[in-house]
Amino acid sequence: MKIALVDSGIGLLAAAAAVRGLRPDAALVLSSDPGTMPWGPRTPGEVSAYALACARAAAAHRPDALIVACNTASVAALPALRAELEPGLPVIGTVPAVKPAAAAGGPVAVWATPATTGSDYQRDLIRDFADGVPTAEVPCPGLADAVERADESAIDAAVAAAAALTPPGVASVVLGCTHYELVADRIRAAVATAPAPPVALFGSATAVAAQALRRIGARPDPEAAPSGDLTVLLGGTEAELPPTALAYAEGRVLGAVSPARG
């Protein structure tokens, strides 16, 4: 079994680690293009072109499924990716976890990139899945870039700025960008207000990994013997995991094995 993941940069680590947790025997192909990152401010046409290039590079390694581990690419490029690759290669998009967050009760805050915050796409999700639940949209300028660079001070500043915009008393925070899941603990700490219960965070990584397995008719098997196969593609060229990936627990899990060759 082989699962490919596409993103502009290291935001795909969370979903890749989730796949590894559900199926340690799955080979992974991580295809990104940090040279074009961030995708958030790009036009839909540019995002589609970049995502297609990453997906084609991954598809050359003959995966069984492809996860679009990026909210921006899922909005802008999913139809084009599916039109080109399906039905031969199942393509799974990433959707912010507004529905489960709202179902858990409100109030809810949705942290997202400035380009996504206030977009028709995000407001449609809130209308469809959080109707009647108080939901605040919180822009997080610079956070994805800071996570990509593993810039500790910039991450802290961006998280603090977003936390200051988050209404007090929220019960749940939706992580509306895959990069944010890599700093979930910092976000949880930043929005904590004692003596209130801890704020619940809702990411997409685990749900997307499970959906990829369902699409190929595979079941979770966390006890399976690890395969250790990992192929990293940066701009379509085989490479090692970027050093910044190893700043995060999800990257270190993947980096504990040697990249596949050949």
C-alpha cells in the first residue's frame, strides 16, 4: 500500500503522520514545492497549476491514493486534480473540521489564513455545518509561513496575535490550515483561560488519513509491521525531509526511517 500527499510545504506532515499511525506498513510519498509557498495568496489558477505539478510528480510513483493535504489546494485545485487523476487514482481533499467542532458545542473559532478567512468557501462551511452555533472567523497572518520556517519567535507572535482576536469563552478551535496542526499545543495554550475547561482543537489530519484508507478499501491496522518506505519530492525532485520538518514531532516520526530509493 502506498499513499501520496501533496502540499505547498511541510503542512502535509500532520496527515502523513496520521497515515503512519493508522497503517505503519504504508509507503508514503510526500510531494511539495516550497519554492512556490505560500499558496494562500496565489490566484486559484496558480494554485491549481502548482498542485497539479506536485500531484503529477507523486503519481509517477504509482500510489494507491493521493491526499491533498492543504486547505487552499483543496478549495482551488480539487476539481482539476480529480478530473486528471480519477478514477485511476483516488484523490482525497482536506476540509476544515467545522462540522465536528460545531457538533461538540459552541462557541467555535475558526483559525485560518487571511485569504481563507471571510471567503465564500469558509462561510458556506459555517452556514452548512455550524448553523445556530456561535462561530468566529479568526485570521492568522504569518502563522503558516512561520511554521514552514520553524521560526520559533515568529510562531509565538502569530499565535499570540490570533489568540488576541479569538473571542473569550470559545469551547473549540478549528485549525483551518494544515500547518497549524504542527503547533497545536501552542495554540491550545494560547487560548486557554483558567478556570474554564481546556479548549478543544479540531484538525483534519486523522479524518483525512482514515478517508484515504476507506477509498482504497483498507482498514486501520496500527499494529502492522512498519514498512519504513518514505519518498520525499521537493519540486518534483527526490530529496531528504527538509531540516525544518524535523522541528516537529510529526516530522521526526517520519524522519526516523530512511527515505526509499529507487
